Amino acid sequence: MIERIQGNAMQKSFEKRRFIRMDLSCELVYRLPDSMRLVKGNCKNLSNSGILFTAVQNIDSGIVLEIELASIDEVVSPPMKALVEVVSSRFVSTGSYDVAAEIKGFK
């Protein structure tokens, strides 16, 4: 539960997410179903069960993608590879969409 104090009144709101999202800015690549082409994107935030990233195109809800997040130091930590299902895709600007996806499994 998150508590917010405004003036003398205390308002309570409930966080609906099961896991905290961590702001993370790093490159990623994704592959659409039935394609061998890797497309570059940028991770915006990550949690144990979901990811928000920028894509160059709209991706329909329900589409399952393979993603790979770059690692800062591959000796210490290899790139993260996962299968994700797109929950929503929102137009940001020409050639830029925010894509929210649920992590279905790690590779």
C-alpha cells in the first residue's frame, strides 16, 4: 500500500503491481514471430514479470516476442533473453512506440 499525504488529509492508494518496476535504460533487440530479423529497441523499465520498451513500430497485443537485453558487463552477467507477450503498444512519436509486455519465460 502506498500512502500519500496532501495537506491535512491522508489519502491511501493501493499499488496494483505485484513486483516493483526498476527504471532501466539499455539497448534491447526483439524478434517478431516467424521472422529472423532482429529489431533494435530501448528498455525503459523492468520488473520480475514485465517490461516496458520502445519499439520502431506498433506491435499488436497478444503477440509473443523474443527479446534480448544487453548486459553492461557480459563477463559478470550475460544478456537477458526472454519470451514476452505484448499487453499494449502506445504511439509516442513518429517511429517510436512504448510497448508493455508480460515476461512469459526466460531462455
